[in-house]
Amino acid sequence: MASSAPPFERRIVTALASLYAFRMLGLFMVLPVLSLYGAQYTGASAALLGLALGAYGCSQALLQIPFGVLSDKIGRKPVIVAGLLIFIAGSVIAALADSIWGLIIGRLLQGGGAIASAVMALVTDLTADENRTKAMASIGASIGVSFAVALVLGPALAGLGGVSLIFWVTAGLGLVGIYVILYRVPTVAPSKKRRRESGAVPQLLWQTLRNRELLRLDAGIFALHFVLMASFVVVPLVLGGPLAIAPSHHWLVYLPILAGSFIAMLPLIIIAEKRRKMKPVFLLAIGLLAAALLWLMLVPEGLAWWLAGLFAFFMAFNLLEATLPSLVSKLAPAGAKGTATGIYSTAQFLGAFCGGASGGILYQAGGAAAVLGLCALVVALWWGLARAMVPPRYLASLLFPLGGRDPEQVEQRLAGIEGVAEVLIVPAEDMVYLKVDASRVNRAEINQLLQQ
């Protein structure tokens, strides 16, 4: 978080970001190794290994919004601890599994510990309104870091002790997460306030699902994680097969490519945000992803060719993974950000499940080229869908307590302030939600209204 945030809040956000990162690290570490080591499981096939790879996405998608709603009723910590215990149980089952179905059950349970919404709601409970966006961004960044670390650490651990070692380490990370939530994060009473910006509100689900622009982004994150999971059915096998790189050394391929692609995408992020060129950069990234997949499908199986294709793939993936949440935040109506994000995350996990399952089936039927060709087709269809998107307005979200003021009078006064684009007042929550143009809004006028 920014240095302007109180030390108390910085410690809380650091703790929650580490908890989130530990869990995602455990889910991602198996990604670059399962295809390589899967033959050790009784009954394993390419189709079932793909299902095991993406299985966590199915249970995660089904349970993350219900877990968030449950945390409103019984409290954040009980839900988070229960979710981590389910996650640990799944990791232990997967570590002990000697059959493919045992592995699939373990992965389903790992995803069943769906604590994302509850963690975000806890961030809302424990941070001030003005610091919340930065807190959420810190947790979002922790997910990106955990993904990069997982691609490097997974092959190294598998080289030392096989896939089971990865799952034992994952169970250990879950225990660390329980320690963090119990002893490093304060307990708060269940609250129904401020949930609209941090978690899904059931009453808003249908309204948000009818928003065409948000649906484009939901389809986009589905496609992106479909492609990620399907591709990783294939990529480790090509690196370990035709390219003859020892599985324990795959991290030596991923580390420089991930670092270089991250640096390469930063100028495009700056152009998108600072120069307000989000849509052109977004379409460019989707096009680059499709081109990278076609390149990997068509080029000879030489190391230099594949390294170039993987660099373009990860550059596009990192760019899209960073811009999609920003677009959701910009396009979500006032007071609906949490619901829009909940639906978006559900689409993401469904994409992971469908990508893993489809990639495994298609690899078994037609090989690596068939999987990469399907991925390129999915991304091409996404580009056509995204091309019609409305360029986003560069609006920031603000919220503050209504504090017993007259709702109609407050709405009328806020609507008249320059730079205020949307006003939503929810008397039942005692909250006012705004979408404002940060470059034009008169914050002094808003502060004056708060002080009255």
C-alpha cells in the first residue's frame, strides 16, 4: 500500500495479500509439471490429466460467491479458516493419491476452499475508504507474483520429490495461511455494509449479467484462462519431449521468459492507462496472444522458435491479466463493482476448468497442434467480440457513509458537482457510491458536503 496508509492497515493488507498468494501459489505450482509426471497415476490419460489440471476451477467457480455471502452472515474468519481447511484436505488427498481419480478429487477440494470473496470483504472491513483501491491492487499484484513464482518453483520441487512434494508444500502453505488469518489479522463483527465494492450482492447479479460491456470482459477472462490451462497441457510436454529439456530444468526456461515479458509489457500498460489508449492496447494484446499461439502451432520444434513464441505468449497474457480487472473496475456501475468482479472471477475459474478438460481431450485425440489451434481460434473469436467494446470511461470509485442525511438532497447536490458521473445511494446500507472523473471532480465540494 501507499505510505500514506496507516501502519496498521499496511500490516493487515500485507498479511491478507500473503495469505491469498500462498493459496494461489499452491494451486498454480502443479501447472507446469502435471502433464510431465502424470503417467505415475493409475488410470491416467491425457484427457483425465487435463481434467485434473482444471478441476479446481469448477469448484472454485461454484463456491466463491456463496462463500462471500456466507461470510456476511457468520463472519469472515470462520469462512476463511474453513476454506483453508478444505484446501489443505484437498492438498493432502492429492499428495497421497496414486490414481488419477484420487488426484481429481484432491484438486476439486483444493478449489472448494473458495475464500477469495471473503478475503476481499475482510479487506473492506479493515481499511479506510480512501485506501481501499490500493489495498485491492496490492492483493491483485500478489496473485501475479504467485503465478510467476509457481511456474519457477513447481518444476524445481517436482524434480526433488515428484508431484506429491508439490502438494505437501501446498498443504503447508495452507497451514501458514491459517496462522496468518488467526494471529495476524484482527477479528471484525459480521457487517452488511460496504459489500457492494468488495463482494457480490445477490440482488445485483441479474442486473449485472445483463450489462453487455461487462459480459464482453467476462467472456474475455474465460477465454484467457481457457487458453492458459489448455496450453499447459501441451507446453511442458513439448519442452520435455521434442526440445529435450529435463523436467527439473524447465524453471530455467520460465524464469527469464516471465521476467522479460513482464518488463516488455510495462510500456504498453503505461500507454493504456496514462494516455487513455486502453482499447487499442487491449486489442493489440489479444492479437499478440492469437499470433503467439499460431506461431507455436506452426513453427518447427526448435528451442529458439519456441522461446520466441512463449515470450510473446506470456507478454500478451500478463498484459491482458493486468488490463482486464482495470476494465471491469472502469465499466462497472456505481455500487456494482463487487458484483461485477464476482461474476468476472467465476468466469475466470470456469475458463480454467473448461480449458484444462478440453485441452486434455483434444491432446489425446489430435496432439499438440490441435490444442494450440483450438486456443488460437478461441482468442480470435474473443478479438472479434472485444472489437465492438465501448472505450472505457476513466472513472474512479468513491464511497462514504450517508450518515443520516436526506438521500434525495445528497443525490441532487452530488449530481451537480463537476466530474461526478454516477451517484447511487443505498439508505439500507447507509452508504453513498460514486463514479467520478478524477481529473475533473471537485473533491473539496464533496468533502464540504461530508462535513455538513
